[in-house]
Amino acid sequence: MSTRGAVPAGLTLSDEVADALARHAPVVALESTIIAHGLPRPRNLQVARELEEIVRAAGAVPATVAVLDGVPRVGLDKDQVERVAQDQDLRKLGFRDLAPALAAGASGATTVSGTAFLAARAGIRVFGTGGLGGVHRGWTTVQDESADLGLLARTRITVVCAGVKSILDVPATLQRLETLGVGVIGYGTDRFPGFYLSDSGEPVDWTAGTPDEVARVMRAQDVLGGHESALIVANPVAREQQLDPGLHDRVLADALAAADRERITGQAITPFLLGYLTEHTGGASLEANLAAVRGNVALAAGIAVQWSRQP
């Protein structure tokens, strides 16, 4: 494993995370958007604690990431996690929002792009999350693409996820990842997962079957050099925990039609579609989402443990 240097100026690490990194112990980054914006209260706090415990049970240290009062924090204490879960005024911060937030002394939960950037700056190599952003449907008309993709193309971090959100254009997203040079590995599958679904219908070129195999790919990235791109480990939700595919397809079609009728576009489209799915599946989509996140975080911890053992 490569030697980590001093913590970059501007970042604040919890004592636990700083100690783990100094000892080259396994650390897993966790985003805070799912806590602040992705789940109903008070369940969001329960899930935040659960995810950190999953990481600890696997022998790694959790590093939940957020910006509080203009300070980027990698690793939160108990009170800070509670603040993220309870403060309804917390902003959502992607990578592009970090500098304005710091300058204004603002507080916010970090998305995939914001979390990946801050975690990598701190020296963390593994990040567990739910689903990535990607290319939106109708891209040829609206040209709406998540900032996650560009950030991951220039950030050396391994992201364990359940694919990209199924409300997106999955084939176009995979094509963009290929163009950007971001590696994609299916974990235990040769099919790209569909977030709520185990299979999006799209293939992947490479697979891995154990955390150690993923860690070896990470090591090979460093040996090869080249641009500092991410590695995506696409980990499907278990079939028995996925959203019923027929229900998913029907409700998603209705959600897209409703968004079109109501002329919902831009940044409003994703929360609208996800909210529609939650409501019209009776909460089943939320449960599938949480099952995927739990599985991803557990796998991320396993990979971090193996990575920490690399020479």
C-alpha cells in the first residue's frame, strides 16, 4: 500500500480516522447525503449508526464525511452524526459546492462527488455508497449528466455501489464511464446492477469474486500509473431483496410520465422520481435501496481490510 502523507490543509479528520490512516489501518468513507436528504427522520439516524457499525464489525474504521460550519470533516463523532440527521437546513454539497460552502461557513451533507473528493484528499481509498449518478434520460435534448462521473474520472478511489440509479440512462452512463477511463468491475456478476434491481440488463467486461481480488486490481492501478481515475465495484442487491422488476418498471414509467406532465426538469427531477417510486411502491423501493447500501458498505469494509494488507 502506498505511503500516506500529512493531511492536506483545510481538512479535519476525527481522531479515530487520523489514527487509523497513520497506522495504515482499513478505513471506509461514507457519504452523508443519504442521512440528511435520502431517508425519513428518525430512521435516517438509525441507518447512519447502522452503517458505521457494519464497517466496524468488519474490522475497519468508518469515516462519514460532511461539511459543518465551513469545515470539511472526514469522520464524525456521535453529536455530529446526530446533527447531520436532524438539521433540516443542511445543504446538499457536490464537489463544485465545496469551495463556496467553505468560504461562507455553511454546513452540508456531501454527495458522491463531494465525498469521493474529500475522502481521497484525506488518503482514504475505499468508499461505500448506494448508487452513482449518471447520464439522465433524454440526454441528447437536455444534456444532463451527474458531476459524479467527471469527478470519478480524476479521483483515485474505489467506489462500491449498486450501479447507477435506475431512473437514469444506464447504457449511456456506462458508455460515458468508458470514455472517461473509469474502470468498472462486477462483483460476483457479469451484469451491471440496476440499483433497486440486481440486473440492469447491461453487461460488464470484468468481474471479481472476493475483496482480495478487488484489492489486487487497486494495486495494479497504482503500479500502472496513468491518470488518477476511480475504480467502480458494481455490487448487486441480493435478488431476494430487490424491488419486484415488474413493479419497478410500471412505477418508473408512471413517474417519468408524471415528471413530463408537470414539467419537472434539472436538479428537481431526481428527487421527484425517487420520491414517486418510494410512494407508489409502498416504500418497497426504499427498502431495496437500504438493502443495497448495507451490502455495499459491508463489501467496502472487506475490500478496505484487504487493501490495508497490501505491501
